[in-house]
Amino acid sequence: MKHKALEYHSRFPKGKTKIVPTKPTENSEDLSLAYSPGVAYPCLEIEKEPSLVYEYTNKGNLVGIITNGTAVLGLGNIGAAAGKPVMEGKAVLFKKFAGIDVFDIEINETDPERFIQIVKSLEPTFGGINLEDIRAPECFHIERTLDANMAIPVFHDDQHGTAIICTAALLNSLELIGKKAENLKVVINGAGAAAISIAEMLTRIGVSHNNIYMVDSRGVINERRTGLHESKLPFVRKTDANTLEEIFPGTDLFIGVSVANVVSPQMLKTMAKNPIVFALANPDPEISYDLAVSTRDDLIMATGRSDFPNQVNNVLGFPFIFRGAMDVRAKIVNMEMKLAAAYALAELTKEPVPNEVAEAYGLSKIEFNKEYIIPKPLDARVLYHVAPAVAEAAVATGVAQAAYPGREAYRDILANIMAHQREKLIGAHS
């Protein structure tokens, strides 16, 4: 795998992305329109009316994926340059799944305040900012500050992407087993960006905040702990449990955003009836899928892996969330927009799945059950469900700055965007 991956990234042209012109450049007239003297006219129009930047440039379809490389995938603080392959990879996903163009920007700056100023200064360029692979707890302050000081959506996917997909998966899991969110005992292993965002979203669908127990590398966050960062303080609980194993009995929902193999079959057996386990550590989950389902036949399980059912994959979220947010020029991605995305994913899962989606995964049929609680990443219908839901939530909450044409008309616009992208790809490869 290592040799194959290195060859893939290094073959000509190097990396995974490039920039191509979108207008003709075949003759001198084309060049005079693209640059001098013709380019002066849109510049002057934008000077008079700044919102025309969305009319005359690519800003409305351009996302900046920005990192400082302090928390890259499962690799940790490997630095901005070493994180660039990941940012390029995410750019590919934006383009493939939602037709969105991307500049990836890797910044050599670990001071949060200086990082904030750098990103804020880039607002004229982008229609949206995807913060990526920035360590906790700095990431919370960075996103909050940028949200408050920029008029374009800023979205830290490491926080909110996993939370949105988990919420969708939980909504469907509860429907299958007949449990109610407000009655759940929830244990989250991990207390970083994703864990805290997951906990917040779960409370928005009815989970009791006091029934969420969070465990970090030192154990259960309880009233005996000292020196906790402010982001963990809301999760201090009065409990005798100090370890993950001690807090496990009676748990209805376990979510792991931590490290491999910290849950044993014995621990799984102590969970409540019809337990739900989202073991999301990659590449190896907190308990392996095969071991878990062989231990409990009443279990619903999801992982972050593509080779098992119910993959919690952020690609189900960020391309479509940005698509919907940017198409109505939303100022922010608020909680209502995130919840709209989660509910849209949950609802899509219950619709009949086209044969071509099943075939793409080597299956004869896919239908709503314990092994299919969230859509598949290669299901093209996700775009047409999530992006409109997000755009409509932006309009409903007053953060949209552009008109929304209505769901059917917007779906036609999305279809045209993707058809245009396919034509360009076919032309490039012919």
C-alpha cells in the first residue's frame, strides 16, 4: 500500500490538483478579455458594488481548505507542509461530490491569534473556509472568532463533520430499536474537537446533557479531576467511575473518537439491551467490527472504515454543506444548518436505494436496516438532499444573503453543475 500510494501521488503531474481556465484563451481577443485591458471592467464594477465579486469571479464556488498541520488525520502535529497531501485529497472530494473548487492553504503558524488574522485576511478570495486538522483546544477559539468576524461560512470539519454524520446515524438507529434519545446513557471516549461537537449535537436531538459521560486519556471526566481545560468543564460528572471500563455498564450508546482496541468483548456485554456502538478510530476502531457483532447479536455498529457496514465518513457532509451554504451566500454554518444536514441524511437512508449504488459496493441490494443506517458515500442523491436542506435552513434562520429559488429549481441547478463537471472531466481525459 505504501509504495502504491507514493507512486499515485508522485506521478506526473505531481500531487492531486491543478488549476484550469474556465474561459477561452485561444486568441488575442480572448487574452485581452481575460487580462488587460478587458479585466479592468469587472474590477471597476466590483469597486462600485462589492457583492458583484460573486458575479464576475469564482469566489462563490471557491473554498479555502486551511490548516496549520497540528492535528493531521491520525498522524498528529506533523506540520503544515506534511499535511498538504491531506488538504489536496479533501479538495478532490469537494470537486467530485459537489463541484466546488478549492485552494488548499497550509500555514506555518501555531499561534491562534496570528492564525486567525491570516485566515480573516483571506476573506476577499473565498466563498467559504474549511478549517482542517487544527488541534484542540485552539480550534474552538479559532472557529468561534472567525465565525464572529467573517461574512462567509467558516466550518471546522474535524469538529462538526463527524458530529453531523453520527447524529444522522443515531436518529436511524433509535428508530430501528425503538429507544428514545432522552433515555440514553451515552459514553464518548475522546474529548477533543469531534467529541465535544458530537455531544453538543446529540443534546439538540433530545439526549440529556447530564447523561453524556466523556472519557479522555486520563479517564472519566468527573468531579475529582483537576486541571481540566474549559472545553471539558461542561462534562464534569458526579460518578464513582474513573475508567472507561467502569463507566461502561448500562451504556446505550458508545461513541469512540479515540484510539484502537480500548473496548473489550467483556465491556460490550455490560451495555444495555440493543446497544449502539460507533467505534470511529481509524484505521483500527476501538473494538473491531467482527469481534463486536459476534459478541452482541442485538448490536448496531458503525465504524470509520469503508470495508464494514455503516461507515461514518465526513464526505457525507462537508461537500454538500458548503454547497448549500455558499449557494445562498450564508454568513455562517449555524446549528440549524448542521441539524438540517443530519436529518436530510437520516431521511435519505430510508428511501429506496438505486441499483447502481448497490452495485458500486458489490451488493445486490441495500435497504434500511441495522447494516444500513446512513447513506453510502458514492450515492449521488446525497447532494440533492443535503445541499437544499442546508440552504433552506440558512434562509429560515436569516443568515442567507442570496435568494433561494425553491427546492426543485435548486435541484435542477445542482444537476447542471454536476453535468458541467462531468463534461469537463470527459474532455480532459479524451
